[in-house]
Amino acid sequence: MVKKKATTFEDSLAELEQLVSQLEQGDINLEESLKSFERGIALTRACQQALQEAEQKVQILMEKNGTQTLEPFTDE
């Protein structure tokens, strides 16, 4: 069994954007379109998982004295 190389969120997102672009152009046949769609679904799930994990880490880091504190975001 071959292990897949771990990819970063950014790599997955870039590949997903490339797949979307190819599908939008409509220059590939049905079989390749389905393969691209399937890959896109896998990439979307991987990106969602990475975002959930990042959100959990942020929540843990934002916890103070056993309680979560929400702080307003300032774009400065």
C-alpha cells in the first residue's frame, strides 16, 4: 500500500482551484470530469478538516483560566 504525501491546506486549496478552473472550461471528457469532481470532493473534505482543527487549536489557545473569552477582532 502506498502512502500519500501529506499536503498542506494551501496546497489542497490551490489544487482545488485548479480543478474548478479545468471543470469550468469544459475541455475535458466526462470520465475525466468525474475523476476531477471526485478529487475535488476529497480536497474539499481535507480543507474542511484542516479548518476545523485550526479552529479547535485557536479555541484552546484562547481559553483563559478554564473559560473561553471572546475578544473583538480589530483589523489594524
